[in-house]
Amino acid sequence: MTSTTPQEGTAAAPLHWHADGVSLVLDGAGPLLPRVLHWGAELRDCSDAELAAPTAWS
């Protein structure tokens, strides 16, 4: 499994886990529980900005 997390000291970026052709993208920026932005086909080579804008890949 591979994951990407935001750099320390930066704005909260989406958390992206992916393995075996599946991706899970979570938005943990709010005060409540994380929000699922994507759970499905693997998203490859997406920047943090692209992951934060689900309309770009949905």
C-alpha cells in the first residue's frame, strides 16, 4: 500500500492511499470526521490540488 500525506506546516491536503488498483482519498481538513472524497479505481499521478478537486477526476 502506498500513501501520500501533507507536508508539515502546510495546509491540510487530502490523504491518498492506493494499492492493487484501488484508491481511497480522505479530506481531514474539517473539525469533524474525515470526509471520503474517492473510493474506487486507482488514481495515479494526481497532485494534492487534483485530489482536493474531485470534479477533476470523477
